[in-house]
Amino acid sequence: MALPDSMKVHDLEHAMPYRRHARGSMNTPFVDPFARYTTAHAEDGACVFINATDMQATAVLNLGTPDVPGHADNLAKLTPIKTAAYQALLTITRSAITQQQAAEFFEDWAGELEFYTDDAQVTPKQAVAAVRRITIEALAKVESEEQSLSATRSAFESVTASSKEPIPTRVYFACRPYADLQSRTFVLRLGVLTGEKTPRLMLRILKAEEHAEEMAEELCGLVRDAIDLATIPVLVGQYTKAQ
């Protein structure tokens, strides 16, 4: 339809007793209210899409059917929030940290942590003392070697990190990553970086990608269990409304 540019369209819906159709967006970090809202407001053709990569789910409540397509503008969104413990874990493993930062992390989350050397368990008190006082020793020799707590600086000099207390090489951190998910144990590898004036520590999550896959699968299972699949299908993927 051709209309002059000077014409303006006015929406009179606000003057009507009811809206033309339900539309909006509900957002929650928990599976149960997401499922209840989705079930209560779903129209014909409603569908839930789970974005496993971003750990999110979106219910398009008025998607409609191929014969009678809906406006696809009435949504329910599930956006789980990381727990404080899991967020702290991701933050501490993001990059190299100082001895002070490592000690504070061990002290703050002592209840969730277990420490091990290659052949024995270490108490939290010993682990904190070990990372607070690290001695760097340089030894001239012709050898190339790399271990959890030592690294060869050059072909003629090796650098070893040691402490009066046993330095843990593996750290176990148990927590719920998201409120609705089960607790899981993350295994961290502790390494000492000796290339700077003062030692730097690196905590790395082993099999981080595998943990991400398992958490996504668990979220998918929770959503499927909470919603009647006979009336509302749950699919893994994303939906984008075309303009």
C-alpha cells in the first residue's frame, strides 16, 4: 500500500478493553517457575528452545503452526545464574594469580576444597602456608624438563619452586555451578610460574569442556522433566524471529 510520508499510524490498542494478543517476556533463573509459566500461557504451537552453549532456554508461547503462524512475541526465558562458588572458581582460573590471591581463595572456600600432592592429601592450612611462602631455586645444568612445580628456564638453568609446606599439585573444588544443577567436583591443576620477579600461580580446570557439556545436558533434562512434552516440545537450538 502506498501512503504519503506525512501520514502517521496510531495504535489504539491502549483504548481497547483487552489487548489484541498476549505478548511480553518473562525471565527467571529457576526451572520450576519457567516451566509453570510456560505451561500456563502456552498457545497452539508453543515450543521451548534450549541454547546449550549459553545455558539458556526460551519458550516461544505464541509460535503458532505452519497453517496459522503466531506473532512469536510472547516469550518465557530461563537464564540460570552462576552460584557464588562457581563464579569464584571461574574468576580465579581466568589468568595467573599472585600468592596472596591464591591464599585468599583457599581460605575463603576451604569448605569446598581438597588439596593433594602427587602422592598425599594436604590440609587446607598446609596449602595456604605453602602458597604464601614459595622459594625459587635456580640450578645450572644441561637438561630440559617440565613438571607441575618446576620448569626449565633455559638449556643451562632450571628453576624449581618449593616451600616448607608441601605445595599441592591438584585441587578439588566441589560446588553447585547453578542453583538447579547438582553439585559437581572440578579438578584443578596448580602450577607455579617462575618467569617474573615474584612467583605467579596458575589454576586450570581439567576437562573444562566436558564439564560444560555435562551441565548443558543436565539443564536440558531438567527442562524436559518439568514440561509436558506431549503438548510443548523441547528442542535443543535457538529460535530467531524474522522481521
